[in-house]
Amino acid sequence: MASNKSWNKIFKDLKLKEHNFDLSPFQITATQIKESCQRFKTTTEKEVRILCKQDTREDRPDIFIKNNLFILPVKNGIYNIIKGQGYVDIPEITEVEGIYKSKLDFELTTSNVGDSEMQHLDFAYASSLIRTFMNDESLVLTIRGRKYTPEFDFNVNGFNISTQSVQTEIDAGYEGKDKIVLVEAKNSKTNNTIIRQLYYPYKQWKSYSKKDVFLLFFEKRGDIYHIWQYSFSNENDYNSIKLINKKKYKII
């Protein structure tokens, strides 16, 4: 969770309590955050990356929660603090899990070493579970790691935002004959996530390819693989996210 003490000081130093968030977001820079927090001792109280990493509603500092605010990067070292809904729920999958038989004809012994979200996602792909969920046998792994977004505009809670060169990180991206599938993977139960983690890569790859872009949220809980599929009904509207499909599987 982002430091309450640090953000309280930032709000005081920059007179953020006097800003009318109903009229516009507030732009804040990494330099301003560093200057405001320079006398704090611990990394969690002064590191910009940590203070601005608010991946769930609960990760936000109290002053954000109280005022219904969230933060989005808009350029390298520049952020917008915005009023309104910035997160999407990850609902429970109450249906009984399907039994999925791996399409591999041998055992992957290395996939049992460790417990990372990446290896669980790789195992699901190697077993063809991702292809099966997407009903596309042509999907191959083509995207992974950090990249920077091109310039694009979008609407969020009625505000127009311009962004460019924001770093994104894709856990895995698969390309098929007519589609691109981007996956955000987690290694523990997640109740909600910031829409940015799905929206920025979506806008990024929509600009690079004419193929349809699909979005998956992926978790392994125990021995059960959970997959949620999301989409945006309006590609220029951050808040138009909607749940399309959800299933869970046990791979044998």
C-alpha cells in the first residue's frame, strides 16, 4: 500500500486539497513527489515508483480512498490524479471447474519448479489451455516484457487524457491468424485491478496491428487455473471495460 504519510505531505505541499477534481485531473511530476518526500527515511516513503504503484483499490493511500481518486501515468515521470472509477472487479468464478486434458504427450517436469505467475501461464499455454479458451489453435507466443506506449488520447470519467511513452509490461502476448491476445497474470487471489493494466497494452497493440486485440486476466489458485476475458466497448473510453467470459480449469 502506498504510504499515507508521504501522500498526506504531497497533498499539503502542493495544495491538492484546494484543487477541484470534479473539474479536472491534477498533473503531478516525479520531481515534485521526490521534493516533497526527500526527508523521509525509508524507500517505501520516498520512492516514486512505489508511491505511484496502486494496482488495486486497497493499495491506494487513505486520502485517495476518501476523495475517490486514482493515479495514472501519462508520460515518463508525469502522472494524473483523477477523480472517479479507475478499477475493475475480478469476480469469483462460481461454476465448477472444467477438467482439461493437456494436449502434450509428455510431462513437463520443469514447470513444477517454483511458484511464479509466469511459469503457471507458460504451463497453461504449453498445455494449449489458452488456445482452447480462445478457440484458436494458431496462437503463438510473440509478446513479453516491457515496452513503451505510442502517443494516444482517451476518455476517463469524462476527462480527456493524452499520454505517450508510458512503460507497459505484458506477462504474455499471443498472436494468431486474426487476433492478438494479451494476458495479465497474477499469482494470488485478486478482487480488483486498475484498468490501466489492461487498457494501456490494449491501446498500444491496437495501434501496432489491424488484428483484433483480446484481453485475458489469469490466475492459478492451488491447482485450478482461472481465466477472465475482458473487452472495451469503446476503445477510446477507459471506463467502457466489460467482462466477456470467465472459466476455470483443472489441467490433467
